Amino acid sequence: MSNRLRNLADDAHAPYPTYHRLNSRRQIADAAGRCGFSVAQPTLIEKEPSYGMSSKALFLLFLAYERLVNATDALAGLRANILGVLRRP
């Protein structure tokens, strides 16, 4: 199904299995702290919706969502990607 959403051939390589264990800024900060690091510059972003390329209407809907949640910090919690820098004291 994911290859169809990405507009790829049925025999194309499927995404690698992913294990989501650090899904929030709090979980990242806690894990970093246990390892002796601090989190600097945590940033949440929503990437372009390439996974909706199977349909123009679906892509435009996903694009509108991406633009909406990236437009204001009030919606940052709805973004799918967390980027940051870990620092040693």
C-alpha cells in the first residue's frame, strides 16, 4: 500500500521497518539526559507530502496540511519530524 501512495511500482522496495521510540521532545530530552546530553534547538517540521503522489487531489490535500501546520507554532505538535542538536556539557 505504501508504494501505491508514493506512486511507485508494486515491486519497488518498500520502506524499511521503523521503530518509533522517541516520538516527542520530552522523550528525546529524557533519553538525552540519561546519556549525559542536553537538547539544543529542538525543531518540529512537516516535510513535503511526497507520499501522496498517487493522486493529484490527495497530494494537494496533504500539501495544504503541510503548509497549515508549518505556518504557526501553535500547530507544531502536529508536525511529523523532530530535528535537534544534542550537546555534551
